[in-house]
Amino acid sequence: MSEENSQGREYTLEADSELRFEIEQKDAKVLVTLLSGFAELFGTELVKKKKYEFGVGAKVAIFTYQGCVLLVSGKMDVCYMSKETPMVQYVNCHAALEQFRNEAEERDGRGPVVMIVGPMDVGKSTLCRILLNYAVRVGRRPLYADLDVGQGAISISGNIATILIERPASIEEGFAKTAPLVYHFGHKSPGGNSVLYNAVVSKMADVTLQSMDANKRTKSSGIIVNTCGWVKDSGYKHLLHAARAYRARAIFVLDQERLYNDLLRDVPSNVHVVLLPKSGGVVERSKGLRHESREQRIKEYFYGNLRTPFYPFSFEVKFQDLRLFKIGAPPLPDSCMPIGMKAEDNKTKVVAVTPTQALLHHILTLSFAESNDDDVIGTNVAGFCCVTDVDMERQSVMLLSPQPRPLPPNSILLWSELQFMDNHA
Ligand code: ADP
């Protein structure tokens, strides 16, 4: 039921239903206030009487287990209430994970690693957010690993990342992204370099599984792993690889029976594979929209958002000071490889890149590695720059960076396929 008054429209939601809305118009602003009852947004509880503000791009569902009244004002493109939601199944999954966590606590073992898999736009990242929020709300400290290089939920796309979740996501801004562990991949699809993708995932899995043991609470809380929406052919093989690397205890499959059956066949029988429905509210994005949202994440990395704007810096770096590398050399037939090396080894080789005009607009990853002989693949990323100009005459590039200082001497930069047009200058 909904009623219009001078402050907006009041929506009365029954138990186990949700209000969904989308904002597409630029500069549109929607304010939501919980007037009575209890409600949550993807697992984060709304505080009564507090005004929450949403802007363009928001695709939101506010769910209630007990029933509630919401006051909503502003211009939305879509807004409706729905009683058809899979939230009860999702909360049951949380309950099952809690059982594993309790068992882990009793025997001082590792808590469950659960992978969320499914095609694109089925609500994988949203389910991760819900499960992580439920976990922290009952006092857990889980890790969140994001292997989706297409739409990075933690870092910008082209990278995989892990963060420790210590508090529920903010309603408006999601999880705090403090101190993430980020590994460079450099492509927006694992197919850009499959061998490298698997190597980076293995590295991330090894490091995070080991680091879990250092903190008792995190150890028993486990890891929630978000994955790419590419689930066919090589995409499927990447999922199997990740499940092995993380020693997944459970795999939650969203919305695809075929993938569910394939996994049941291919993973060891002690891995719990569960098929879950997707929410009818999840919005499908076109290729163009997906591209836009990737750009938006990069823009936010450099410029922040309306609530917290950032002011990035630009500086010139001479070609002679630029230590730029790319991971993966062009393929050579096995017969041309040095003895003992396979063509696959070339795919993870760190090779120097000669600067040319082609670098323009590319994102470059600043690595913490001190030399290209270090384990560059397994070294944390310090941040990102964007090439805003290449001057062949001056033999220099202009870099956009969130840091005021020029790069530390001998910094290693890694080439990324991702590009960003900086229209702010
Ligand atoms: P995936 O990770 O599978 O690509 P996402 O979790 O990113 O999918 O969901 C796609 C979009 O749908 C996101 O913008 C998210 O906010 C939105 N969304 C998810 N669940 C709902 C829902 N129940 N109602 C409305 N929008 C939703």
C-alpha cells in the first residue's frame, strides 16, 4: 500500500516483502526514511528516522522481515513493492554457514570458504554483500574475495582483491575499502590471459588462506568469494580452478541449473553445491552499461564521489624514468622455447614495454614490487595512474594520480588493458 503526502510517498510493506527502485536520470536524488518497523538494504539495517540519499545509477531493494513503513521522496524511474523475493533462502544459507563457523570455532579450524557463482547480472555481488552483512551482524569477521575482474566490487576492474569485513556495509556507499590486498591482472575478462588469471587467483587464495590463520575470529568466519559472470567453456574451468585453489566448502549457484549440474558432477562430493534463485529485482545491464559502470568505478578512484570528492594530481614522467612492464609475452611455439620452459610460462612472464602513443588513456598499476625480478604477480598493488598525455617529442608521459608526490624512484608500473578518458581537466 502507498500513500502520497506533502513530504513524499509512504509505502507500507508487509513482512517478507521489499521496495525496489532504480534511478537513471542524472542529478536525480531520492531520499528514503524508515518511519516504523525494521528494514534492511542488502543486509544492512536502516536506522529509524534517518534520511538516506541515493543518486543516479542506484538499483536498490529495501527488504523487511517484520513489515515496515518507508517514506520516499524524489524522482525515480522504477519503483514498486514485491512479495516475491528469495531473501528467506538467502538467510537460510547464512544459517548453514553459521553452523560451519561454529564447528570451525570448536575445533580451531578454518571457517567455510563459499563461492558465489552464476552468469552475469544475477545478483552475485548483492548476495555476497547480504551474506557478509549477516556475518558481521552476528559478530563474525569474514574475508571478502572478489575475483570478478570485469566489475571489480573492491578495486577497479582488471584486478582481483580481498578485504576484511569488520562492519556492515554503509547503506549509501557499500563496504569500507580500507587496506585491501589487490593483485594486478590487467584485463577485463579472464580470457585476456587465462594462464595468468589462474596464477593470480592461486596466489590470492594461498595468501589469504594463510593470513586467515593469524586471526582467530577471521579464521573461523571464513571467506565469501565473488566470481566472474563467464560460466561457459574456459570461464567454467576458471571457476573449477578457483574452487580448488580456495578449497571451497560450498558453492552457491545463482539462477543456472546447467551450471549447478556441471558443478555437482565436477567438484568433490564434500563440497556443498546449492542452487539458489535470483531475485526478480536484479537488473540486467547491457554491454554499454557494464562499460559505463567500469568507467564510473575508475572515475571514483581518481575523483571520489559527491559525498567525498577527491582532487587528483598530474605529473610528468620522462620515458627514461618510466619502468613499465606488461605481464605475458606474445606466444612462441614450444619448439622455440628455452629447454625446460613451456609456451604457458610465457603468459606469466614480466616483459618491458616501450612507451609509444598507444599508451594514451591506459591505466597503469603501481606495484609494491621493487624490481621486475621480484614476484610481481604475487605483490600487492599500491595504486593506479592514468596516462593522460604522451609527448613523443619531449619523450615523456603525463600521469593522473591520487598521490601528490611523483612516483617513488624505481617504481614498477604494470600496463593494463583498461582505459579511462579523463574529461575533468
Ligand atoms: P552480478 O554480481 O551477478 O553481476 P549484482 O549483484 O551486481 O549482479 O546485481 C546487479 C544489479 O541489480 C545491481 O545494481 C544491484 O544493486 C541490483 N539488485 C540486486 N538485487 C536487487 C533487488 N532485489 N532489487 C532491485 N535491484 C537489485
